[in-house]
Amino acid sequence: MAEARELPLPADPVARFRRTVRSTPDRTAVIGPDGTLTFAELDAHAADLATRLRALGIGRGDRVGVSVPRGVDWVVAPLAVWRAGAAYVPLDPAYPHQRLSHIATDADLRALVTDDAAPSWLTGVPVLAPGVTGATPTAPVEPAALDAAYVIYTSGSTGRPKGVEVSRGGVAALTAGLEHCGVYAAGHRVVAWNASMSFDASVQQWVRVCRGDTLVVLDDEDRTDPHRLAALLAGHEVSDLDLTPSHWEALAAQLLPRTPPQRMLRLLIGGEPIPPRMWRTLADAYAEGRIEAFNLYGPTEATVDATVARVEGDGPHLGVPLPQVRAYVLDPALRPAPTGTAGELYLAGPGLARGYTGRPALTAERFVADPFAAVGSRMYRTGDQVRRSATGVLEFLGRADRQVKVRGFRVELGEIEEALRSCSGVVTAVVTVRQGPGEPALVAHYVPAAGTALTAGELRAHTATTLPGHMVPAAFVALDALPMTVNGKVDVHALPEPDAGTDCSGPGPDGLHVHGLHVHGPDGLDGEIEELIAGVWAEVLGRDDIRPDDDFFALGGHSLVALRVVSRLKKRIGVVMPTKDIYRHPRLRDLAEHAASLRAGRTA
């Protein structure tokens, strides 16, 4: 049983920010692709927007949507919402409109901060644009520790996302705990804001401005182009980079120094388990003074992080609880599991979320009474299977349910299945995770209605209308029936691999699946570069049916996989291209022509 370490009552983030403004008004607070703000300027921008929110009657207990592109307003907007006493709700502009509309309605937004004057997915809610209007600033609203700070929507097993409401006290406790453990180093740091605002890891990144750190907001090209990112980190002397293991794997070749640098980059890694090989590589690099890394674990319901481990030693583990976090490893009867024995991880402490917005039954199911603390205390059932080692560290063993992590995002497979079943012509469907060459991939097996001929493109387009990109399956496999176990449940172990299906994603124009990379189809691979790129795609996508007319993204590619493609192309044929070129030329043949022109010293 882990006893929580008590810390002095932490200050509210807005109060800390105001102290920082008074002490260092001219220090750079935010560097974005669209400009730079000092602490005094950031304070003025946030105060102006907060005053306009207050003029709408918004205050404690209200929720305000934030839907702005990556830039300085990513910091202005949530800070202004907090200053007004309300909670912010991230709404990623890249998400499908149907999903944004659902979140806006479910969260009961009182206002939306956006640069879109009239978003088509929102009705009946006031819209405010960021920027300074000259409004007379009002004093920040004094919050209580249990006031809501933000609501972040995560995937829901019932087919609709659920909002996790986190408190201001939880954010303050997170900051204090990470400072106490040394994850947030003493003194001024320059921090890259990498995560989407809709991903709870963003909170531990942007809130650092409140303690006086400088934020560098990465745009999508910065974060997905290894060469550009390396130059940006060096140019701004970034000291801290927060990312998932999948993202680091795609960046490591460019960002991991071969010799000890003058200033060692600190990685904050979370969102997914760190693979053993990656752990050993980072541990060796730390021992040699080349880079340092922390492994951070925690569900959204526990305010981002609950445990921390420095990446060193032989193998991966979750480390120990942050101060004020109580971590219990319990058996099904809620009894402490002996050391070395598997059990479910329960978390408790001031970082526990208030619950799920508008879902009292689900809140009661997941947030249960803590029998080891004072009456009225709660603990959260994580669903994660762990064990406590003889040295006291927690070791992650897997999930007790069907929740998975994809690119750092928490995904309920049931939500994807519901989206597929809502497609006309689909009788039933099941979604699983298959381990690809670099990271897990979502695979959908479905049963089409009699006489229905659905293509992978149609299924992909349908799911993309309600699901964010990271939840759209990479492959679709049509079956006559789903295999069943003797007790009537879907036998996921009997589901065929995507190659064996009749409707996998990305079939070529001839409808054939040709294996072994002796690709022929109506047009065979033409030339050395086309064959080399086909080989790279086969490696990173885990496929052996690549054709000249295939689309990289239709085959299951995404931004992190694109990073691996450009890295391999540089190594094998000496062509340096940004990842945006893959978005511009997603078809294999077109990308090969572009790569050939780059190698010849021309531009496409």
C-alpha cells in the first residue's frame, strides 16, 4: 500500500501566473508560429478575453469551449477562461463536426472562443474571438479547489465520448507534485507544447507558463518534421519536450545526440507504455549524458499524471506515485495484493477528477469509496493491471477491459464498433488492435448485409464523419460471420489477419492483393525510387501489397508513420523531405516522382 506524501497546500495556477507577471513582466511567455508574447502581454490578452466572458455572465461552474489553431491563443484562451472562474473544454478544429457538436451540447457550453466567426456545428452559443479589444480588465475570480478547471472528452465504450471534469485543485496538485519530484526542474525552463489541447498531456505542458516557464507552441509541421523540429528546439533552446513513445520513436534518429551536448534535452514521455528496447536506449543515453527522460503514467481521471519514473536501469516500469497520490494494487475483493502479485490499480488523492459530465451512474461506477482513507474519500478504478515489485515500483501488466492506447490517445474499441454498426450495410463489427512494425494499428472486422458491397474507402469515410483520425481503423476486413467461442462471445483470436480479408484497406485499382512485394497490378513499379519507397511503406505500414497507385493514408498511414518514412528515405537514398510532402503527394507514384526530382536537385 502506497502512502501519499503530503505537500503544503499548492497555489492556484492563475495566482502563480499573476505573481510571475509581477516579477518578470518582460520575459517571453509564449513563442508561437503566429507571434510572441511577453508575460505582461499574455496577461493583457487573457484579461481582455476574461472580461468579455464575464460580461456574458460567465463564472464559476460554467464551461467555455476553446477551438483555436495552434498558436499564442492556445495559451491565451484557457488562461482567460480560468481567470473568469470557468472551466475550458477543448474542441479540436480537426475533429469531425458531428463530434464537435456532440461535445458542445453534452458540455452545455456557455460560450465558445474561436477564430471562426460562425462555426457550422454550433448553434445558440455566443462566439468570442481572441485578441485585445480594449475591454477594461476585471479582477480574476477567486476559485475554490474543487471548482472545475477543464473538461476533456475521452473515448466512450457506449459509442459516445465522455467528458472528464478535472478540478483547479487537481491541476495545482499536479504542478506541485511534478516540481517536488524534479520533473519540473527548478529555475526557468523553455518548454515545447506538443500535445493536442484535446489530449490531457497538454495540461502539464501549457500550465508551466503559470510558474514562469516559456512555452514554444509547435505547429503541425514543427512536430511532424524531424529536421524542422530539431532546428526549432535548438533555435529556441528548448529544454523540455513532452511526447508519446510512438512520437519519440519517429524523432529519435534526429533528436538523440551521439555525444553529450552542452544542454541536455529532457523528455517527458507518457500516453503509452515505453517499449523495453526504447527504455534501454534512453537509459544508456542518460548514463552517457546525452539525454534524460521521465516516464509519466496517469489516466485523465487523475489529472494527467499519477506516477513517475526516471528512465534508467534495465527495463520499463511506472515508478512511484507522485506526492499526494495514493496508489493501491487491489484484488477483486478490494484487498491489497501481495508484493509481486498482479492486481488492479486504484488511485486516490486531490488529483482525482470530479467525475464524468452528466454521467452520474458512470461516475459512481468508476469512482468508488476508498476503504483505506477517511469517510467520504474516493478512489478511481483505472482498469490497469499492475504489480508492485520488491523495490516498491509499480509495473504495468496490461488492461482489464477493452480500452487501448493509440498514438497516446485513450480509445474505447466499443465506440468505433458503434460507429461501424451505424453504417448502412453493416450487420455487425468488431475492432481489435494488431501490433504493427512500429506501433499498434486498429483493424475492423465486419459482416456486410446480404447483397451489400462496401469498400474500405466507404467505411473509412463513414467512420471519419464521427470519429477523430486516430480512431479510424487502418484496415477493414469483410467476413461472412464473426467467429464465436463456445460461450457465444466473439473469438478475437480467430479473427483473420487483414491480408486474409476480402476488403482490406487500400486495395489497388485492379482489386487484387499481390503479396511479397513482387508488385504487378495494371501498372508495375517503375524505377528504383518507386521500388525503394514501396519497400519503405511495406516496412512502416506492415503490408506487403503496395501498388503504384496506393494512397499512403488509405493504407493506414498517419503523421507519426510519415515521420518514419522521411527518416528512412533520407538514410537510404539521401533525399531530405518534410513530412508535409507526403501529404502533398500521398500516392506512391507521385511521391516517387517528387523524390526523384529532389534527388536531381529540382523542385516539384
